[in-house]
Amino acid sequence: MEIHEEKRLEHPLSKEELDKRPKIEYKPYAKYSYSAGQAITKFLEGLKEGKIYGRKCRKCGRVYVPPRMYCEDCFRPTDEWIEVKDEGIVMTAVASFISWTRERLESPEIVGVIRLFPSSDRDFVYPALFHRICCSYEEVKDMSIMGRKVKAIWKSKEKREGSINDIDCFKVI
Amino acid sequence: MRPNIYYSKRVGILGSGLTLFRSKMLETPQELAFIAARRALDEAGLELKDIDCVVIGSAPDAFDGVHMKGEYLAHGSGGIRKMVSRVYVGGATGVMVPISGWYHVASGLCEKVLVVAEEKMSGDLPHPQAIFRYIWDPITEKPLNPNLIWIFAMEMHRYMKKYGIKKEDIALVSVKNKRNAINNPYAQLPGQITVDDVMNSEVLVWPVQRLDISPTSDGAAAMVLASEDVTRRYTDTPVWIEGVGWTLDNTSWPGRDLFYPRYLENAAKMAYRMAGIERPNKEIDVVEPYDPFDYKELHHLEGLQIAGRGQAPFLLKEGFFDLDGDIPSSPSGGLLGVGNPIAAAGLMKTISIYWQLKGIAGKMQVKRPVKTGVAQAWGDLMQASTVIVMRN
Amino acid sequence: MHKVAIVAMGWYGFRPLTPEVSFREMVFEAATRAYAMADIDPRKDVDTFISCQEDFWEGISIADEFAPDPIGGSMRPTMTVSGDGIQGIVHGAMQILSGISKITVVESHSKPSDIEKIHKIVEFGMDPIYVRTVKSPNVHFLAGLDASKFMKKGYTREDFAEVVRKNKVNGLSSPRSSYASKLSLEDILSQDYVVYPLSKLDIAEYVDGSIVSVLASEEVARKLTDTPIWIDGMYFSSDSTLELSYLGEAEYLTISSREALKMAKVDSPTKLKGGFIDDRYSYKELEHVESIGLNAREMLREGELEKDGDFPVNPLGGHLAKGIPLEASGLSLTLDGFEYLLSGKESAIVASWRGIPTFTGGVLVMRR
Amino acid sequence: MSWDKGKETKSWKDIMEAEKYVYTLGEAGEKFLEGLKEGKIYGRKCRKCGRVYVPPRMYCEDCFEELDEYVTLRSPYIDSFTTIYYDDEGNKLDKPVSIAIIRFEGVKGGLLAYVEGEANQNKNVEIISYDIPLKVKVV
């Protein structure tokens, strides 16, 4: 072929070869204290109370969950706080057999997107949360969980700390 | 984007270079960039002193393990004492780099531009997957300990559910691309596999299995772009960049339906308008849609308006996207077959189209004559797309 | 060649702490102000958007994800330049000159108050094999190496102190100057060295802030405002690695200013009416003034760099008074220059540096 | 949001760290390490322009060609130095330390070193520890 067949300067290594090579190691230090700002502070406070707060733009009617202080479609400040339901429809769901460090999990962790009420089937954008879903692997695999109505299972009041993890998961009702 | 009649300067492609794509490389990121850049200059018949400006593309700093990676890569990319900068749109970076190179030349500020993309993912421990946790919203998503594959799996499953697509039909993409990669001398994972192989591979995040995914890789890619005058001086078989487009959707990815990449439609329409393409499925001869996962190629063929919504799997089954099909897709072997050093992979896709239009793709050359080709990349939190249209 | 103008700029913050806003909310504030000034609707009138940021400053990998929403750029052509805001402005101008855009927005922001140990992030930007491994107790050693070499050209610690005094006083007239102050030379010279030959007062602090600028093509700029600020010349460049770069000189600004002045058809920087020049270390202002082709030592000692001098440098305080807003630094200097020109001055040069450990900088030549 | 500000807000702590990074050195970097073990400083020469690079690397930054032979470098001297009195956290060091950039006659590049003795520009030094960074003594 006519593409480069010149001398190879690069050296692919196998894992064993790489292990034998000298290397420089470095442990980074990258710690942050992310400012939640107005919108996410109120959202986290709401979770602690067992409520899901959104923010509504009166011009286009869109409700942002998680909330935003501005409407990205209209480019104007959003107008009011709205408490949305902790119930909604499963838009998508997946079953993870690997942890975030890519270790194998015995039983899968199930996560997905929940379109929260008020919203309708016809919407392309809607208030929603990305979260865990309490259901079986089979319900994911045969897709039956998608389209089902679910409700948040909250941690007990004393265990809530103003975190997305104050919701254990969403479960079919 | 309003239609624009003012862009008048044509930008041509003079050369391309790639390193092998492999899971582990001895060379430093700077050296990988150098190897690809040197090869691109050689193919163009130019020396570094001829180059006015350099554009670098690389995905997260957290992979190579260097903050301000563009500064670090500038040396190996030939950027020293020149106008050099790095552009970045997550996974979509690979095609953003030639787009940026395009406006460097089209603006009249630069005549000859070297664009370089590099990624080295083998150095981060325990696994590159762990790094992907940091791409999520730090307060509302990261505490759920997500990994990257979740994104793809969620989008893939929504796409399957919406149109009733079977996993077996999607697996055909993996089969096709790994087969195409057999012809590509740079490829990391070429091979003859079957739909059953995909279906029997390890389940990672259902519906995503091992063979639905491209590997992590080290590698670099480079291209030389030049003004119309220069291009004509250096080659009798020019390939032109005729359209560019890019779009970012908002960050609120859970709050929109994932079955369709509307941002890609925007980006594609921007590029097509510029290139004067009105019927993409009739006017485009060869395409390299971004395929880090098999379903993404189908998703993107629909966003690119080459297939109707939900139609790509059926066209794939009919052989429409095969090397001898109506619109061959991923003739290079794509990320699934060649490997996925993120930004370099996107630029590799652009280079693949350049090879096709130049007629130097060797065994990868598609059967039908080609006039117009499109490359595309995708990134961020299911929100970014970059599209480039080229003609010979 | 067609021309590009800055028609509006907006800012928010410029305080050491900004707990009332997330970085996204801060950017929205700056963008709102910029669009109000330009009287445009970003959802309809803007063709392309550029954000300038780096992942480890944000604490988010692929921080680009968060770029579009707060500037009105979602579902629009938005991209990131991983670099200083000046580089973003040049990219924006190129997009306009290429014909693909008539109005381009360039944004950059910083929230160093969210970063626990910013020096560890700076260290992470050093070459992993030959520089980071030095494990220096203080990251500013890189500036120390450069500064002590620069002193060999005949500069003294008093010269550096003079820059500190001048810029901290100049900052008192700007609302963005959290670190402005009225200090005597003695106050400044009485400080201990942190890293020879620099004391704490020679080193600018970090600041939270966001800046949004609106660029327009010549035709559109004239429609939008009676006072477009033209970008006549622009360039950015990088010198080599630490080992291979010139120390005691700012080669990146020598190259950038040469090219930018050529583009602006200005044969000598003395023809311009002032400079907004990176001073994140006091000596750097002088090194940078030299690199754009002026005799910094003489001009400083003659008082020509003062606010009322022949060639005022950082008359609004520079980084020593305002702080370093990370990748918005170049835009901070540009914003000072923009306000300076709107107040009636004729022309200015903006010269920005990305700070340690980089050898990258950019120049704009601006005219009213 | 301008009308809806000023309440007490929260912040959220998290990290963006890999467990660790391992960096390979490339062929030239490995040769340099070998040299250090033998008490030698290797540079690498560009066949085209004749310049010798240290630290050695794969390519010449100007000619953009692969570099050629390795050469042993001699006559180290201080090009520039600094002395550190306070650390990054603002604590005064018990004993100030000096770091210099060491260059070699006729060579492009240099190496960082901790310096013993009175550091100053252009002073010759002796390498007392071959490591990254070097340790040198003013002679």
C-alpha cells in the first residue's frame, strides 16, 4: 500500500515489557471544594428535607431539575422555585457489572434516567434525575423497566445529609 | 448559524501521519506527537520551518497526567516559537482540530498549518475508567460513582427501546469495523469476528458488552492543511475541506431524550450548508462516523442525516454501509477496529476520508468512486459533535 | 484584510472568594452584562462561542461540558480553547475573518477559591520526568530562575519594588482590584524573600472572576456601537520547554508582539498610547515591556510607565492589584485596555502570559 | 439570578486524582537514566544542525528530525539559580535551598539541580549526585 511503510519510531509494549521498563511515578494532589452556588445549594437543602426542587422559566415554561438560576434556552434568569414530584418515568436503565474503578461486581448496579412529574411523554426536554433504580437485572435486560412509573426511596430523615445520595434509589410503584 | 456566503478561501490537505494505535507505548506523549507530525510533513513534502501555525487536540489532561497538556505537547507537535494552541471539545476534539486548522487558514492568518492530536491513556492507574468519573457533574452526579460506560449504555438502551432495535443488529457494526480494520496497518484490534462473539463477550454494563467497545489506546495523528495556492503548488490531486460544523448541547443531559443526537443534526447541517450539500444520503460517498461503541455509529449515521431515524440498523443489515455498499461507513476500521486514543482517533477518521478522496487508501479503498466524504466525532456528556466535509 | 472589533465586555467577581455563586452562575452574570452592553440576544445574534479553560483549574475532567449553558451557547457552535483568553480572542477573530461568523463570544473564568492547593495543580503542569521530579518546596522557583537571570541585565530589587508600588496604587482606581493598596517603597523592600529575588509582594495572588467579551466583524461592529475597539494586530506563541527556553527573556512575547505589531502596521510600540502587560510577578512586567521592544529600565526609572507618563503600563493596576483570574488573565488585561480606550485613549497593546510553568503568551494591538 | 442572591451557600468536597500516574521515558529518556547510573550525562546530537540536546530526546525541535548519536557532556556550570526561603504553604524553611539550571559547554538545554555552596550565574559546578534532579557543588 502507499501509506507510510517507513521506519517505525514507536515501540508498542506488552504489559510484561512495560512492567520491566523504568518509569517515573507521580501521585497527583487535586482536591476541590466545589461552590454549589444558589441553585444547587437549594437543591441539596431540598434533598435533605425529602424534596426535589426545580427552577422554572416562566417564558418557555421549562422546569430545570437539577435547578439552574438561568434558562439556557431563553438566556434569562429562571423565575421561581418549584417542588417537583419524587415520582416519574424510567427513560432508560442499565445494569453495571463493573465498578467505577473497573472491578467486577457480583450483582449489577442498576442506574438510569428518571423523567420526573410534572412532564409528559411528548417532551424532548424535561425535569429529570440520573440515579439508581431498584429493580432486577431481568427487568433491565428485557427492557420492561423502561416506561415504568417509579418513586424515590429516601434515606431515613436522620441519615440524610443534603446529597444526591439522600435518595437510595427509584423503585416501581 | 446563518447561511454564510462570505467564506471564500479554500483550504486543502497536503499530508497526513499516524503512529500505530496500541494499548501501551514506550514513547512519551511528546514523542508520539512528533512521530505523527513528522510523517505528515514528509507526506506533504514540507519541513517544520515551512509551517506557520500549529493546532493541537487532546482529550482530558487526566489521561496523559499532565495539567495544561497543550503546553506540554507543543514541543513534540512542532509548535515551538510559532502560533500554537490546543482546542478541546471532549471526545469530539479529534475532528475539532482540523476544523480549527481550517479557520486558521481560511482567516488568512496562516498559510500552512500543522494539526496534531495525541492521547496516552496507559499511564493512569488503576484504570482509565476511573478517570472518567471526573467528567460528571461534581455535585449531582459524581457522588453516584459513575463510569463512562454508563453513559453509553444509557443512550444505547434508550435508542434500542425507542425503535425496537435488537442487540444483534447493533453488534454488526463491531463485526464490520473490526473486519475493515484488517486492511489498516495502524490498527490495534482488527479481526474477523461474528455477531455471536459480540453477544457472548463479557457483559460490562448491559446492554454494553466487551466487544461493543473500542479499546483504550496510546497514539497520535497529524495533518498538514494549506491555503488554496499552496495546495495547488504542492499537489495535482488536492483534497479540500468544504464544510465544517460543530455544536454543543447543554449540560443537562438527563433532561433530554437520548434516542436522538439533535446536536449532531445541528453540526451536520452547519457543515452541509457550507459545502452545499442538500441531500446528504445521496451526495455523500463515504463516511467516518464516530464509533467508540458500536451503536454510536448507527446513532451518528442518523444524526448525520445519512439514515432516517431508527433506520440505520436496517440499512447496515442490507450491506449499505459495507466497503462495497452505497455509502461505506468506517472504511478505516473505526475506533472499534483501529483503537481509541481519543483525540487522535477522531483525527484518524478525518485522515481516513482524506486517504479515500486522495485515492491512497490501499486495501481500505472503497469500491465505488468517491467525490465527497464526511468525518465526525462526538464527545462531552452526550452533547458535542464536530463534522467535517471534504471533497477531491 | 477585514477587521475585527471588540464591541462589548462584561465581568463579575474579581474577589478572592465568591461563595454566592457557582462558576456557572458567575459566568452567566458576566455574560448578561456583556450582552446588555452590546444589546444583543446570544440565542439569535451570536454565531460562535469560545470558552477558555483548563480541566484541572475547574476540577472537572472535560470541563468543556459546562461551557455552553451560561453564555447562551447551547445547541450552537461552542468550543473550548485550552488556553489563555487572549488565545481565545485570536481564535474568535479567526472565525470571524474566515467568514464563518459575524459575532463571536469569548468567555473565560476562574474559581481558584474552589481549589484546595493550587500550587499542586501548578506542579502538575510541569514536565513529569525532568521538572516535577525536582519536588521543589515552592513552585515559584521557576520564576526565581527566570528573575535572577533577568536581574543580570542590570535590574535591581528596587526596580521590582517600584513596579509593585506603581501597580498597587494604580489599582485603587479600578473596581476590580481586590489587591490594590497604597504602599511605600520601604514597605515593599522590607519584605522577606520567598524565592530569591522575589518577596510575597512581588508575586500576584489568585482571584475569582469571569469575563465575557463580544467580538464582531467590521460591518456588524459599526452597527452595534459607535465606539468599536478594533483589534488591529494579534498573535500568540510559545517558547520551548524549561530547559530549552531563553531564561531572563520572554521570547514568547518577543515573537507575539513582533507579529502583532506587523499586522497592525505599527513600526514601533512607542507609537501606542499605553500597555496592559502581564505582571503576575513584578519583574515580569519589566521583562515583558522589554520583549515588546522597549527599554523598560530607563522608562521605569524616568517615570514613563506611570499612569501619567508617556507610555503608561497597567494604569488600572494589572495582576498585582487585581489578582490572577487563571485563564481569564489575558481577558482581564484586555478588559483594562478596553476600558482605557473607551475612556478616550487612542491605542494600546495588551501582552499576556499564561504563567508558570508555561512559556506561552499573546499580544493584541487595540485601537479606538 | 441577580435578584436571588446572598443566601448562605454550600460547597462540596471531592477529588480529581488518579491513584497514580506512571510515565515511560522513551528510548532517549531510558538512555539518559542509564547514563546517570554510570555517572555520566548523556546528550543527543542532531545530525542536521549539529546541536546536542540535554535531556536527550527523540527529535530536534528545530530540524524536526530524529536525533542521532549520544554524547557524554562535560563542564557543567550554573546558568541561573534561585534560593527558596518559604514553602508553598507559607512556612519558613529551616534551611533555605538553592535550585539552579545547569548547562554544559556547547549544548542546547540543561538540567535542574540542587546546589551546595554559594550559587551564582556562570559558576562552574561539580556533580555530586547523578539523579533527577542532580545535586551539584559549586567549585
